[in-house]
Amino acid sequence: HPDSGRMLANLTALIAAEPEFAEAYNQRAIVYFRRGESTLAIPDCDEVLRLNPAHYGAAAGLGQCLLRSNKPRSALRAFRQALAIYPDLASVAATVRDLETALGDDPRNAE
């Protein structure tokens, strides 16, 4: 998206001014993800969850970023975290089942 550079600059400035504003990090992570820069989104997702541990969207987004970064076990942990916060995420639940099957991971051993 042609405006993503400006959006990133604005969000980075907002984060500098308001470093405890979790949603600014979340929005910047979304922009990075949409640009295909998942590795840059991961620290922002982590920061959202540090500031707001109940942010299931950031946990699910972290899972997506980790999948794109070829870290399926870490992605599974993030997706499980999202489900622990908000169990009605049907698409996340399906992804968790798929990852558990692919990894041979017993869901009773959830981290």
C-alpha cells in the first residue's frame, strides 16, 4: 500500500510520544504484517501483549507472524494464548487443531 510508509512513521511517532498505548503497537504490527514484514511485527505484538495481556487479536496476530516466519511451535503457543483469552475464535481453533496434527503435538501438553 503506498501510504504504509506514512502510516508507519505516524505510528512510530505516536509510540514515541505514548509508549504505553498498546493499540499503537498493534496497528503498527498490522501495517508491518500487511507489508509482508512479519519479523518486524513480532516485537510489536509482544509489546501489545505485555501492555494488554487480554488482547486476543495481538496474540492471534503474533501466531500469524510466527507462522510466516516458519516458527510453527511458537505460533501454536501464540494461537493457544489467543484461545485462552477468547475461546470463540473458530478460525484460530481450527488453526490450532491443524498445527497440533502437523506437529504431532498433544493438546494436553499446552504450554
